[in-house]
Amino acid sequence: MAITDVPALAGVHHLKLPVTDLARSLEWYRSRLGYDIQVEFVEQGTLMGYSLAHPAGGPNLGLRLDPDRARAAAGFDYFAIGVPDKAALDQLARKLDDLGQAHAGVHRASLGWILPEVLDPDGHALRFYSMEHHTVLQPGDTTTIHDPRESAERREEADRHAEADRHGEGDRHAEAERRAEAGQRENAEPGAGRLRTLGASFAAGFRTSPGAPVRGCLGH
């Protein structure tokens, strides 16, 4: 299809989730992610939903009172919310920890980094994915990723080993620097080397056989 034949789109307008309790879900999305009410929908006198907005780049989110569909949808991750980079993911994970919110931690994924298994009150599985990628896809090419989870776990384990090796090399380098600095300090002390030599000679003067003359004493 030629580029001129492609319909113009403008991103995701909003996401919508069915919930069993509007007030409970509103409080959860407020406290965990910072969402707030933009629009409320009242039908035949009954509050049936909210449109939520995010103050820092998150997609608009709709909450719809629909207990049956909420129960049916529980446990599946229908979408991933973008987060700028891994540092922002780590910060979000710490915030969730402070709130006692369970999650699966930040991990390397196929293209970027991911924070999965954040369950809202109805069990909807939210995942957060970094917009910063460690792997760049080439436009026009199809990239095949075999066994995405397993391959990402193997690469993450390799990264951990490489990081541990770097820390070990850094520790060895730091120890070498400390020893070199200690040697420089000793050499910089006035007369230190001569005193050590005299001290060694003095001590050697007492390591003699019985009856042999004592050498190295200050009186001789």
C-alpha cells in the first residue's frame, strides 16, 4: 500500500476498562498513577462511568460500570502504557512498592524494558513499557523474535553477569589505585625509606649466633 493510500491516524484516543465499583477503581487509578476525573457519565440518573485524564503524558482512560465484563476481562493485559525510559519505570516501581502494590519488577523485554503484572481492583493486568528501546527496528523490515519471554530472560541474565564482572574489575582497579597511592605517600615522607633501611639493619644485628659480635648497635 502506497503511503498516500494509508488513512491518517493520530494515536490512541483513550482506553476503556469495565469495572465493578467506580469509586474503588477511581481511587486506585488516582493513587497509583495520578489520574483524575475529566468527564463523568450519568445515564438515567445513575453514574455509569468516568473519563480520566493524566497530567504527565498517560493516555486518557475510561472506566465503565459493567461488573460482568469486568470479571470476564480480569487477568489479561489488553494494553501496555508507555513510560519514557527505564529510569521512569524504576521510579514507578518504587512508588508502587511504597503503596504496597504488588508487581513483577522491572525487566528487560524484547525491545525495551517492562514493568508487568500490576493488577487493578478488578484484576485487569496493567503493564508499563519503556518508550526508550535497547533494540532499534528498521522501518520496512520484519523482525522475528523467537520465544520472546525466554530470550529476554536469557539476555537479562547475561546483562547481570556482565554488570557483576564490571563491578569486580572496578573493585580490582580501585584496590590497585589504593596501593599505588599508599606507596606514593610512603615515598613522600622525609627520610622514611632511610629509616626503614636502618631499622631493618638494626634488627638484623641481633640475629647472630651466641658469642658473635653485635653489629648495628648505636654505640659502635
